Amino acid sequence: MKIIAITTPKVTIEDTPIIKSLIDRGINTVHLRKPDSNIDECRKLLYELTDAQRAKIIIHDYPELYFEFSLKGIHINRNITNLPNNYNGFKTRSCHSIEELKIYKNNYDYLFLSPIFDSISKHGYKSKFSAEVLRKASEDGIIDKKIIALGGVTLDKIPYLKELNFGGGAMMGAIYNISSINCLKNIYSK
């Protein structure tokens, strides 16, 4: 099961050591989502990472940085609505309904489905899916290894997500907690 980290919205001095630590502990991918920062702040952060670390970064806000730094891929969302011309790299997308999963699943490497649980980092952002809806989508093969749970995902919820056949869990609020970072090795050893 993939464990994916999503950065906080604003570049801070803590970003570089946290991203390095996450990658060193086995995080599959880090989504660099910085809507509250400009391109130069994001560029500076990327310069502080090694080529190998940058190869695990998917960009959310400035697609030109994908090419400049040879990043892993580009994420489609409300900030990036289309992939650049002639783009053939890794591509991901945010979805907020089972119907969207059906529409986009075959065109992306993986899709985020959110919010699965009540969000940790976005106050008032409540779970949108009942256990019955998720179970049915799993039984129908809609939720599978290409679908990543997002929204309120914590390490203790990973077994439940595995039961539903999610391909992974994406975390922002939980993953930036140092105790969660230190627990990652346990997830990969199971």
C-alpha cells in the first residue's frame, strides 16, 4: 500500500528537513502542494533537495517546475486544469465523487478520492462517503490500487483502507506529525 505525503500549503523552513525525512523513511511520493507560495519559493525548496529526492515529487501548482527539476509528475486540480502539451510523465488527479473515479481512472496513474474521513488540516471539511458507499465501490472494482484515500487519513486507518482495496493513503495533517513520521518504518515492515 502506498503512503503518500502532501505538503502544507505554504513554504516554511521546516519543509526541506521534513520532506527529506519522509523520503528517507520510505514515503513513495511527496505531493508538493503550495498554493499559498509563489513559484520562486517552491523553486528554492526544490533546489534544497537531491535529484533522487526530487524524483519522488509530484507538483500541484507550477507545472513548469516539473520540467526544470525532472520531478516525478504533475497533479491535476483546480490550480492545474490541463497537462502541458506533449507531457508524457506520471499524472495524478483529485476526485470528490465515485462518478469522477469512473470518468478519470483509466487516464491517470492514480486518483485521490476525498474526503474519506473528517479532515485533520482543513477544519469543517467532513467525510463525504459512508462506509456502505465505499464498500460498494470496492466490490464493484471502482476502488482499487489506482485509488488513493485522502482526507483525515492517519496511520491507524491504513488497515481499514486495505480492507476496502484502496491502493494507498495520502496524508498532510497526520504526516507532518513527527511521531507519525517515526512510525512509517512499521507500516512498511508489515
